[in-house]
Amino acid sequence: MSSSYSWVQTFDDFISFLTTRTTGRIRPIANPDGQDILLLPIVRGCDKSSNKTTTGCSDSVGCWPDNAPPLSKLVDYTQAFFDRRVHVLSSAQLHLSQTSSEISFTSNNKKDGRRRKKQKVGGLESVGAFASSTTKGKFKLSFPRIDEGLDPPIPIAGRADYHSGRCQLQVTSLLNELSAFRHNRLASAADSSRKDFCIMGLTMEDLYDGPKDLFCAGMAFGGDKVAVFSFARYHPFLKMSPLHWHQYGYADSCDGYSYYENDEEEPVGLTQEVRNVSDGRVQSRKNEYEVEFLRRSSKLLTHELGHLYGLDHCVHNRCLMMGTGHLVEDFNAPSHLCGICLRKMQWRLGFNIKGRYKMLAQAFKESMGMKQEGEWCNKQYSFLNKK
């Protein structure tokens, strides 16, 4: 959600971007024939016969991790937000080579006396200041076929840190393959008249773009109508180093601040993985962190979808589409569109604004557990209903 734009997109600019000046018709880049929003979970490969996966598996949504925001709730909310049908595709399966996946955790945490297993680098060589390796040989992705099953795995770029055993996927490499997947899907569809609006890749795998990136929340290819983003850094319990991408851990509570207080010093008591909700320290805050995780992830999802519909970063008011410079600003951004961006979206999609507020209020309260946002939508609906 970070911003690199210096100009203001007015309503007239938005209309000009989406239409041809002579006819007023929607330009091809706006994909006027596409309607449905497709969500593609990207998960670690699992053995469905034994229901085992390296990241957790849920029967209702395939191998979507248990510690991720529930896809069913994100679907309900996104449908209400855009007044469009949202479908979840079969998962794309990520496979790590044996060499990469065998890297063991190693750390010397003098504060709590923990000692982890020694590293097993398996022939990988240290490269650069991050002590990581960027390669397309260690990460492969299999996309789902329309007739069920998976396509052969495709190499994608990524990097691994030897000391922590952690890895990140390169977002541009992932988007290139996602664009090809969408093109092939449209070309091979049994009903050639059906054109989905976009495919959004969702994952709990960490992402990056450039070699010096700490992480990348996500990225979109607007012309190809594809995007991919990660919820990994949006977990409420996460604490991360602002200097090294592979240094982060999980607390047992949420204080709204995701970074180490001291740049190089890991806070005491962090764990390498999210604690199970059966842990007493986490169970008491289960509802708190689930709602906050949904709040953060739903804003990321709808913000990026807004870009695919042609909305630029907003500077008119506090708005979902405002640009942010870091996670603290991101988490504090509102869930709602300002009046100008709402008018842009209403022109583009043709929804009834009053009816949309009613649906959003229901989604916020009943599905997401976000009472404050639901009450705000109810107030907008009541105001419009009096007119």
C-alpha cells in the first residue's frame, strides 16, 4: 500500500483513464467483459490423502494454513465491498527443494538461553549482506488445472537465509507465472464467453521484490489483471527486525507495533512459529487477534483490488486507498473509501451505494466481527435511507 505517486487522481482523471475520449466506451485495459473476482490460494504442497502439510491444512479450503485469516470471511467481505461474485480456486502448490527445506534454525538468544539446532546448508553458498541465496532452482509452483489436478511445477525465484531456515518468494517472478496462468485459463475455458475480471494470489509465504527489500506485501500487474500479496507480515503477533528480512518472531499478544523496539535486539519470549491457539496465553486473546488479522488482511485485499479497478492512491481524505509508507501507517488506515473514491468505484461497478452500505454493515458485524466498522456503515445507510 506504499505510495510513489506525486499527482492527484481526480474523478475526471479516473474517467479519462478508463474510457476513450471520443466514444466514452470502456477501454480494453478495464476488462469490461470480466465480472467475477477469483482468489488463488498459494500454499505449501500437501499430501491430501493424509491431510498433511508443512503449514497446516483445513478441509474447507484445502491447504490454506490454520494460522491465516479465514478465506470464507474474506470472500463474504469482498463480495459486499465490490458487489461482485468472488470465487476461491483450487490451491496452487509451492514446493521447496530438499536442499532448501532442510535448512535448520540456528540462533544464539542469550536472553532466554535458547539454543537451536546447527544449520545444515546442504551446499548452498552465502551471497550478499543478507547471507541469502536468490535462485529459481529451489522454489517451484504448480498451478491448478481447470479439470482438477495440478500442472507440472514451474521454477520461480526466491531467497533463503541459512541461519533461520526462512525463505521469501520473489514477487515479480510469481506475477509473471500468474499472468501466464490467467492467460492459459481464459484460452482453455470451456465457455469462451466467460471472462473473469482478475485473479488475486493470496499466500502466507513471505514475499520480496528487490534484493535489499525487507519484505513486499504484494504487487499487481494492472494490465494483466493479476495480483499477488502475502498476509505473512500482517499477523498481529509478529515482531520483526527493521534491518534484516529473516529476523522476526511471534509474541503472544498484539500491541499494534510490528517492529523491534531496538533495531538489532530481538524481544524476549518470541517464538519461531505462531503459538497454537490451545496455548493458554493465546487462547484468551484468540478473538482479539483473529479480528485484527481480518481487519488488516481485508484492507490489503480491497486496496489492491481497488488498484486493479483503476483507482490510484488517494490524497483527498482518510481513505482505504491512501498510500502508506510502512506497516504502522498501513494498519491505521481506514477500511472505508472516501467520497471521491467511492464515486469512482460506483461509476466503475454500478452498485447501489445505500445497498452496499447495508451489505457491508452485515459483513463487518456478522462475518468479520468488526463492530466499529459495522456501526459506521449502519450510520451511512441510515443517513441515506432518510433521503
